[in-house]
Amino acid sequence: MNIINNINIFIDIIDIITNIIGTFNTFITIIIIIIIKFVLLLLFFFINIITIIIGIINNIIIIIININNIIKIIIIIIMSIIFFFKLLMLFLIFLKFLILLIFIHKILLMLLITLLLLFILTLLLYMF
């Protein structure tokens, strides 16, 4: 009876040891799962932060490109206005020369008429 009692005590000790090892194994598994979940959460958090930073950089680049295009459009508008005023200036210079030509033409025509009249008068004088 003593041997059976000793075997039962030995089986109980082995059972307690296996329960302790099982509990310790479960505890280690739970800790490993918590660590893996924490690492995955940190990984996803940093991936989200990196994607947000990349998105912000992308938006800044798009804004810079749009500002560059707006500056180009403003420069084109200013150059068009300058070109328009240069054309207007050339047109006014052309009008000035046209008016001068008209006046010079009238003056030359008047001189021609006076010369012609003088010529006719001299002819008349020589005839009589």
C-alpha cells in the first residue's frame, strides 16, 4: 500500500510539475503573442506615418508645380501685355509717320503747285 501511495504521490508531483510547465508555457505563449501584436501595431503605425509623410511631400510637390505653372502663366500674361504695348507703340509710330507723310505730301504738293504757277507766270511773262 505504501508503494501505491508513493506512486500516487509521484504521479501527483508529476501532474503538478506538468501543470506548472503548462501554465508557464501558456504564459510564455501569451507574452509572445502580445509582443508580436505590439510589434505589428508599431509596424503598421510607422507605415501609416510614412505614408502620411509621403502624401504630404507629394502634395507639397504638386503645390510647388502648380505655383510654378501659375508663375509661368503670370509671366506669359505680362509678356503679352508688353507685346501689346510694343505693337501699339509701333502702330502709333506708323501713324505719326503717315501723318508726317500726309503733311509733307501736302507741303510738297503746295510747293509743286507754286512752282508750276511760277513757271506758268514766267512763261506768260516771256510771252508778253
